Amino acid sequence: MRLGVDTAFYAALCLEDALERLADLGWKDVQVSAGHLGGDGSLGERPAAVRRTCDALGVTVWQVHCDAELGPGSGDLAANLAWLDTTRALGARCLITHANRDADYNTEDERRRCLDLNRDCLAAVASCANQLGLRVALENRLERLRAACRRFGARMQDFLDLIDAVDADNLGVCLDTSHTRVSRLSFAEEIGRSGRRLLAAQVSDSDGELQHRMPFTLDIDWDEVVSALRGIGYEGLLSLDCGGDGDAPLDALDGKLRTVRERFEALAGGREQE
């Protein structure tokens, strides 16, 4: 596994400037944020221009985090397909997308309805992604702790059942550590259950209420997370998913990145794991 960062960490900078700053700091493995691409992923020639910037800097875009979701409408499918085109243009390997916002349940029959609500769109997205040589990862959702129903996709088993229903080899899941912590789930169990289907990991700290903070600042047990990832042979990116403080000086944000790299390298036995 390799430590990387979501470009949203430098959200105040344009994408090209964020990439250049990250490269100067030695961060050359990145996840591109939807916010840096205008939100809809359909920006004509810009992704190709960004790819040229990455090539010049020696930066690898591992994955793209879009703001689309699955659903029964033609707009849901079109949004995901636009993001697939952007993912390919950036030279990335994987698109991270999301379950339909209306997919919630209390009973097993309702959970099956949630599967139906997402299945056809995901099948079409998987087919297009396969033609482009891409993979698609479903990001675990954030459980609403005081709600009267469960959110479909907060637990990895929901997505694993959905992937089995679609039966496409290029589908998998994305672990968001803050979402897992707020949902009061076990990292060891969720990661172990995902196994080879875990295609991406977005790491940030949480205490069960606050979320998307820098690792090692709240109470996630990072030894447990890293050990569980090693246990399944995870070889993907650990992408820091923490928006930088927009009011903080850039050199202060730089310092946060240096600190978190040092802590993860120490956790990995003195060197970044590959």
C-alpha cells in the first residue's frame, strides 16, 4: 500500500497549483477531488491538460472521487459516465462513486429494494468502465446514528451483495475511515469482509462525531486499520481525505502533511509500504 493525498487538501488552490505543491513536498500519488474539477466531471479538454501537468511533475493519479451517485434516473447514469470519461482522461485507474441517497432500509425486503434501486445503474457503469479499462469503487456511506432506519451501503456487506448481483469483475468498494468510525463499525471486520474487493481507501480521523480530521488527531486506532489492510494484502492507495483549513497559511498545511507522513511511516515499520 502507498500513502497519498486527496487534492482537496489544498482546496484553496487550483488543481494544477495543488498538484505542483504536493509534488514539491514529495507527494506524487494522489486522488483527485470532485471539487477541483468543478463538480460534474465534464470539463472538455481540462482533464487532458491536467494529465499533462501530472506527467511533467511525475504525479500519478490513482483514483478520482466524484460527486455522482447511482440511481434509476437517466441523469444518474449520465453523471457517472461523464466521470468515467474524466477518470480515463486523467490517466487514473479507478472511479469512486456512491449509492443512491434514497436507499435506506429497516427490513430485509426494504434492503432488497435498495439493491434494485442501485443495480441497473451500477451494471451500466461497470460495463462502460470495463470498455475503458477502469474499475469502479463504491464508497461506504455515513450511518445516520439517530435516524429510524439504516443507510444502504454504510455496511460493506450491502455493497458486496450489490456487486454480486451485478456480477462484474471491475467493481469493488472504497473504505472511508471516518464514515466507518461514525457508523460505529469495526475496521477489522469491515476490511476483512471486503477482502480483494477493497479497491481504494480514504483515511481521515474521527471520534465518532467529528470526522475527516488529520490522522492521529482523534481516536481511530491506526494500528488496527493498517494491520487489517495488511491482512487482506491491500495494495492500493491510502489517500488522506482531509480538507485543509482554508484560512491556514500554506506552510502550516505543508507541516501537517509532513507530520502525518512521518507517523504513517513509523506505523509501517520505518518506511512506506509498497
